[in-house]
Amino acid sequence: TAKAMGYYTITGAAHYPPTTANYQKAVAIYKNGTQVSVGQFYGGASRTIIVTDMMGLAANDYLELFTLHLAGVDVTLVGASLSVHRSS
């Protein structure tokens, strides 16, 4: 939740286990319950999906990070992170 109005740089990441290497994955930033940015990756060896955006936030705006995979089986994330830095 933003403490003060301003512009913020937001970076979100989801880290998947090796079993998801060849499946589509996505990670998205939501602001006040609405999707505002999405990063996607399809297949390959990469298991970390990153999304970055800069946006204006008002005091009390809140951010959430969601991720999706299409592996077809249950998958437990290795980790996830959401970094928020006020620029001005």
C-alpha cells in the first residue's frame, strides 16, 4: 500500500521449478484489484518471469502480484517477489 502520492518503479518476479521449463508462464501487477502490467514467457529453459513498470500511485493505492502457469499439473513456486521504489 502506497504511503504517499508519487511515481513508483515496480518490479515483480515469479520463480518456477525446473518442471515448468517448457510451459507458458505469466506474472502480472495489479493496482487496486485491476491488472496494469503483465510479463509472459513461453517455454525454454527460463523459469523466472519478470514484469517491470513505472506508475503513479495515490496514497492508499495497493499493489498485488499474480502468476499463472499452464503446466497442466500442480506446481509450487520456488519464490516470488514484489519490489516497489518511489521515484518522485
